[in-house]
Amino acid sequence: MEVDNSRMGADDSVIIAVDGVLNVHQVVLPPYKSTLQRLGTKLKETFFPDDPLRQFKGHPPKKKLILGIKYVFPIFHWVPHYTLKLFKADLISGLTIASLAIPQGISYANLANLPAIQGLYSSFVPPLVYVVLGSSMDLAVGPVSIASLVMGSMLAEEVSPTAQPDLYLRLALTSTLFAGIFQTTLGILSIKKPRLFWVSAGAPLLSVIISTVLSFVINAPRHDISVIGKLPHGVNPPSADKLLFSGNHIGLVMKTGLITGVLSLTEGIAVGRTFATIRNYRVDGNKEMIAIGIMNVIGCTTSCYVTTGSFSRSAINHNAGARTAMSNAVMSVTVLVTLLFLMPLFQYTPNVILGAIIIAAVIGLIDIGSARVIWKLDKFDFVVMMTSFFGVIFISVQWGLAIAVALSVFRILLQVTRPKTVMLGKIPETIIYRNLHHYKEAERVPGFLILSIESPINFANITYLHERILRWVEEEEEEANKQQRLQFVILDMTAVSNIDTSGVSLFKDLKTALTIKGLVIVNPLADVIAKMRVADEANECLQPDTLFLTVAEAVTSLSSTIMKEGQSPTMQENHTIED
């Protein structure tokens, strides 16, 4: 066994020759799978990356039933081990977040242009549903400011909440239903400082109590001070009969449900995962989507509007020492007591204090620190963020969000249609090839143009790739001299995860365009090589001498072949001139 150092540095002994023959690894086709098997694998990896059924393998039927119940109802994971000590911690946490949930619920209902009582209804039933179906130990659910604001602004554009309050309420409930259906479907398919949390939790309730007492003492209505007025007492009335599935507003409620559903789902899962990371446990994203979705589906039939996990309440819940989701049940019971016995106390609560709570919540959405981080990480994301911010302020909530989404989609389209292609060079004394513009020590290999395509190849980008690669070739030829005449174009396919029918034609077109140069393909992945093999019936692009496992093997093998023939790139150039 001897090392072929003809084109390698001192550390290139990984590529070796046996009895004078270069040892090159063969690129092979993946194991055969039927179309049905490939489809099943694709669907499983796309919609169920965590493979929820694997936990049932190898267990008897009774054990599978128990595991199934625990999977559908996460409450059974912790209830069997629940203790009085845990309940004491959850009791304190639940009472704490209830002190915040009650004034926030009333305020956020006003933000959504709904009766104040709807906010309390939405803080009673949904938390009970989440206790049974949710997987987060810290998430505190209820109405949130952003979903309330978006729902209120979108529905109010077509229906006046003051002139048509009954219709407006029906649209809000129906939008909540569509939000819940959307969230559940997605689920099936696929911090404050601890020392200050008591201030954050108690401030809204204390403000409501003080302002209500003062309002009662001075008889605020006689001085033209707007107050909440008399609120109905009792538990949530059924509202299934108020859902609206026909008429001119069905498109509006579907659109509102979709947007508020996405916003609330994103916030809820993000908040849940944040605190799960702090406490080192796992939150199942699919279960959270299903829990939040079912929570809203049930909520819309019990006079509730869109609810999700609130960051402010969840932070207080966490810092107050919550141990399980039972704190949500405690909060719900506290709200129930309020609905049954304490509603008359809110009759003199000034609307201005509710406005102050809303303003405090909205100001809390402005995170200067995160904006700085976004600016440092990605300037385009910063532009999208600022566009959304000013669009919401100066135009409307939906237009601000729509413009931001449009810019984000435009960027994704650019990434799809203009994939990144880089030129690789060899790092001295190694067999490693890296981006020439990233690693300054990387050197070009004479006679070779080595390119890396870093995205899937499909109908949307084959024209760009064809033109861009030919431009690389032209630029390389312009810079090359007689000692470095271009011989081979090597395409590193390591980062090409997929290729469609149109994408396969790219290589045939390049083969035709590069008439005097060799087109070499390196490390095509399983799906890519399988499709290319089927499409390349004439064996034009996938010949053994143009298909390699690594760039190093390709360069070494092709260089060795040329030298064995006595034709180095320079020698070939001279021979051509003499002829």
C-alpha cells in the first residue's frame, strides 16, 4: 500500500492508493423502497418528526392503552404523583395569577371591543381545558393583548361593536371557533425578576380596587366619569347557538380566526417553551397546539373569545412557584367565585383604569433589547419588524401584519429562486475544501472550478443556477492563464436535500454547455441520486468517472488520471497550441 501524493499535501494520507490504484469510494443508490414506502416515510417525517407512536412499540395492549391515555391527556402524567406539598405551591401561584387575570381579562375584552364580562368568561373555562390537555407546567392561559387587539380591529372594520353589539359578539365567537379549528389541525399534523413579580401581579388588581373605591365614594357617574356599570353574574352561558356560519361575514370570521389563531398559537408555544427550558422539562409542540385549539373550540361554545398562554401571567406563575398546571385550575376557581359573588363590586370601576392596564400591557410588547439583537443578527428581519411596527401604528393592525408577512414571504421566495452557490478551495495540508471567501487560507486548485450548491434544486431556481454556474465558468476562464486552463467543473451536492423533475434537467443542460470541460458531481444525497439515476437513462451525467463521494477524492482521482495519461492541464494546453 502506498500513498499517492501527486496532488496532495502532507496531511492528505486519508486518500490512499492500493497497489498503485487509487482507492475511491463509490457513490451508490439508496436501498430500494416502493412508492408507498417512500410516501409513508415522507409523510411521517413531515408531519410527525417526533414519531409519537414509537412509545407504544413492544408493550402489551393494556400498557398501550395507559400510554395512549397519558399521551392524549397529559394531566395523567402528573396527577398520580400529585401531593399536598405540590398543591400548596400551585395554590399560591393560582391565587397570584388570578389577581392579575381578573383585571386583565376585563381590560382585554374592552380591547377586543367586547363586553367586559367576556374577558372573565375567557379566564374561567379555557384554563380548565388546558389543565387536562396542556403539557406545560408554567403556562397561564387566558385572553392576551395582541390577539384581543387584532380581533377588535379586524372585526370593527366591517361591523360596529356599538351599533350592532349582538352581531359583533357572534362574529367574535365564530372567529374563535375557526381559530381553534386551525390550531387543532396544526397540532394533529405536526422574564421578570423574581423579587419584583409580586409587584407585577398585584399592581393591576390594586389599581382596580383603589380606583373602584374612590369612584364609589365620589359617585363617579354623577361627575361624567365613565364606569363599567352593572355586570351580569353567574357562570358562562352557552353560546353555541350564536355561532355564525352563513351570510356576508363568513369570510371575515375565517380570516380573523386564522390570523388570531396563528398569533395566539405562536405566543402560547413560545412562552411555554421558554419556561420549560428554564425548568429543564420538555413541552410537546403538537400537544400544545391541540390543547390551545380545543381550548378555543370549547371556549367559543361557552361565551369565551380567543385565549392562549400569556407571557406576563406565565412569568408570574413561574416566579410564584407553580409546580404543575393545577395553578390554572386554582385561577379558574378564583374567577368562578368572582363571577358568582363579586361582580357587583366592579360596577363603579372606571373605564380609564382599564385603559391604563391596556396601555401598560401594550407598552410591555415593545422590547428594545430584542430589537437590538434583531438588528445585529439580521438587518432584513429588522426592516420587517420596523415595517410591521409603523404599519400597525399609522395604518392598521392587519395591514401592518400583512406587510410584514408579505416581506417575509418575499424573502423566502428570493431564497428559493436565488439559492446560494459558493466557490470552494483547498485548505493547505488538508483534504478539506471550504468557501474561498470565508476561509482566506483556502486555495484554488489549478484546472478545477469547485462549486457548492446550498439549497434544493427545483423548477424555481434551475434557470438562475444554470446562468450563475456558466458565469462562474466564464469568470474563471478570464482569470486563468495558460498554466491553469480550466479542465473540470465540480459540483458539490452535499447541501442539496431534494431535486424535482425540472431540476434534473439542469445537469443535462450544463453537460451540453460545458462541451470542452468535464462536469463532475460530488456526494448527491439518497433522494437526489435516485431521481437522477432514473432520469439519466442514457447515462450521460452519472458516469463512474464523473461521480464521487467527496471533493478530495474527485480532485485527486481526476488529477491522477490526467497525469497517468501524461497530460497535465499545462501539458494539454501546450499540446493544443502546437497542433
